[in-house]
Amino acid sequence: MDLELTPDHQELQAVARHALDERSPLRLARAFLDGAAGAEPLHDLLAELGWYAVGLDPDDGFGIPGLVLLADQAGAHAAPTALVDTAVAARLAGAAGHPAADGEAAVALAVVERRSDWSLEGAATVLRGDRLDGEKVEVQHGATVSTLAVTAVDEDGDVAVAFVDAGAPGATVTAASGVDPAAATAVVSFSDAPVAAALTGESAATAIREAFAIGAVAVTAEALGAASAALDLAVEYAKEREQFGVPIGSFQGLKHLMAGAYVDRESAWASVLYAAAALDERLDGADEAAAIAKAHGARASRAVVETALQVLGGIAFTWEHDVHLLQRRVLSAERRFGDALAHEARLGDTLAARRAEVAA
């Protein structure tokens, strides 16, 4: 497995950075926070650029590593996108036979409930034939997409995925507040809502596990992108801010802080790239690599952005400074597709079961 980025990957990353520098500077995320005019998501731009389809075709040359590079830049700009949701939904749609499999339009994932998380345990949304009943919370950009990919349980109690048109009768979308305003979260209720396509049974469980593993790695890249951008702001500040006539970046204490954050960032990014390549090539242990990347990356992202806050000092805690916009993205991404504790517990169970097999 080649873990080095190809020239095509490097060009994709550069193009993504340039496009989002122009179309999604941090003031766009701030517009969502302030409720200002112009706070619109980038659904059409990403569709036009073909980002939703990156990694869907095995022959596209970018693969899942290409997706994580795009997610990294989305995070670095705290961009209002449904990039990761759409990438996951497209893979589920392919198994369900829904047009969203083409990755040509933004789709929102409706997974979390008031008493159920990304593990889907305790989910109460029910799929009965071609009708859906239930409620989902924390649906990112739920009010601005045309399609919702909804996890549910079928009449046999097995996990299922249903694709619902956002404007379908019985589907009600209500805007809600969230830690990351640029994610534009919503509550979506379904009352006998018609389903356009569905996936049930063992095939649904398999498709969800595989797609959520990709989502976990991509959203970790998004968090690391935001944390990295925050660290970059802190480093630049440390070069310019002076105390006792010298830049504060020359102080040994801050040097150690920033060096530690750099190590956290780079080690987490390495785990993300490895997991992305492993998933792309369907290697044995790819699911475990994804869980490691999510667990390590979630903790590292938080540590890096907290270091940035410490280096920036009091200015970082003002409404006017942009660093909290990046921190909000880190905190939002931290729990998506399972938090660090969930993935660590899963890894522990896997390793314990493997050891028991060997002992037997």
C-alpha cells in the first residue's frame, strides 16, 4: 500500500484550498453564527466541482484519500458543507438503488435521536414497508438539502436505511441550534412519510458499517483541518506578539506547547491517511484502522485546538477572533460517527475477542 500522496492528490488539495479560500473564508462561518445575510451552504459549488463523487468510482484516481483531503480543507475553512454526509449517503444509496449514488447533489444524514447515537442502539425511528415514522436530531444542513438518508429499524427490529425527499408529505424540518452554526443543524420529524428507496436486512447492516467507517475517517480529517488552521493562527500570533521586547514564540514554554501540538496533529493525520488507504484498498483490518484514526484523531484535534487557544491567550476568548469558529467545527466533528470512547471500546472488544480465539 502506497501511503505517499500522488501529484494528483496534491493538486486536488491545492485546488480545494484555493476554491474555499475564495468561496468560504471564515467570515462565511461567522455569518451563520451572526445570522447575517449571505449565510448559505456550498452545496451547489461542491456539486459543480464534483467533490461529492470523489472516491465513489474505483478508477477516479483519488479514492478515499482524495475524500479526506477535501474534508481536511472543509474543516480548515469551517465551511458550511454536507461533504462527508453526502459521501456516506452516496455509498448507502448505491446499495439501495437510489439516484443519490451518483454523488451529484448534497444529502443529509439523519442518524442521531434523543435517546440514540451513532451506534444506532435504542433507535426508535421505524420503517414500515415504504413509510417512515420517527424523529432525528442534529441533522446537519437538513433544511437545505433535497434528500435525507435516514437510519431506522424495520418491522423485524433490524437496522435499515431509508431515503426520503426532504419535501415529502409527513417530513417536517425544523431549524435547531448547535455548537457549530455553519453546520446548520435541524430536527427532522417523520409521520407516515413516503420512502423513495430503502435498504434492509443484513445488507443494510453491512452497508452502514462500511459507509460509516469511511465517514468516521473523513470527519476526523475535517476536525484535524480545523485544528490545524487554529494552530496556524496561533503560530503566526506567537511570531508577532511581543513581550519584554521579543516575540512570545521564542519562550521555551510556548515552544514546547506548539511542538507537542504539531506532533499530535501529524501523528493523527498519519493515522487518517493510513485508514483512508486501507479502506480504499479493502485491506484486512481496515475497520480497525478507521476506529484507531477516529479515536486518536478526535482526541488530538481537541488537544491541538486547545493549545492554540492557550498560545493566543485572552484574545482567543473574544467573539471577534476567528479561532472559536474552528474550535466549534472540532467539537462538532468530535462526536460524529462515534466519539473516541465509543471507538476505543469497540477496539477493546475486538482485541479481547481475538485473544480469546487464540487462547481457545
